Amino acid sequence: MTEREFNKLIKKVAVDENALIKIYDFYYRRIMQFLQKTYDKAFSEDCAQEFFLNLLNKPVEDYVKNPTAWVYRCSINIAKNKKARENKYTELKTDKKVDFEPSIEIFGDLYEKLKILDDKEREIIYLVHWDGYNLKEIAEILGVSHANARKKYSRIIKKLK
């Protein structure tokens, strides 16, 4: 598909179903092959479908000089964002017990102070200081607002002091 053909079709995608079908027929297989070099088949299919949904829902305003490179770049960005979201929102089990036993020698009296916290408070401390989550991410994990997570964290710190 030439640059000119692609740009004509891309402008008509929102109003002409055949334009999207032509782009889909030409690029779907190529996107799949490109993404499967890095990701598995199911994930690649999801990303390819998301690319075409985005193409349908968000019209392209600019002229695309290299359509194939543009399509590949968009699809790889979709895949990277999708993977980042998956990694960010991995669910934590609520029955997870944080094991501080190996840390006794290293942290000394900190271990004793952590005993005064309940399991949920210990989990928040663990997520912040050992796993490196920020409070916004913890709020999403716990299903509370950012302000609520920040308040809980500050109360825990006061309790520890």
C-alpha cells in the first residue's frame, strides 16, 4: 500500500467501512507477525485489535509519511502500554502474610515495632518500603482513593514513631 493510498483511506475510516477493511486486510497479518517476535499470539491479537479500534475511534489528523513504520510504532506502543498496565495492576492476594522473620538481624527493633501493626498496615509498609510501590499505586491495589492511602500511610508512620 502506497503512502498516498494509506492517507486517503485513513481519512475515510470514520465514515467508510471499506476503508477500514482495506487497511485491516493489508496490515493485520503484518502487525501480528511483528508483535509475535516479542509477545505471544493471544497478546499480539489483542494489541492488533486495539490498534484498529483506536484507528476507528481516534481519527488521524496528520499526514503519515511512512505508513508501515507508523503502524508498527503504534502497535508496539499499544503492546508496551498494555504490558505496563498488566504489570501495574497485578492483583495482590488479600490473605498474603508479610514475612519479616528473616529481617530480624538486619532491622532489630524495627521488627518489634512492625508487630504492633495489623496485617493491612504491615502490608502497606511492605509495599512502600520493600516492593517500591508509590501511594497512588497502593491506592489502586487497595481500591481506595489516593488521599485515603496517603492518610493511612501517615497514620501508620505516626503509630510507628
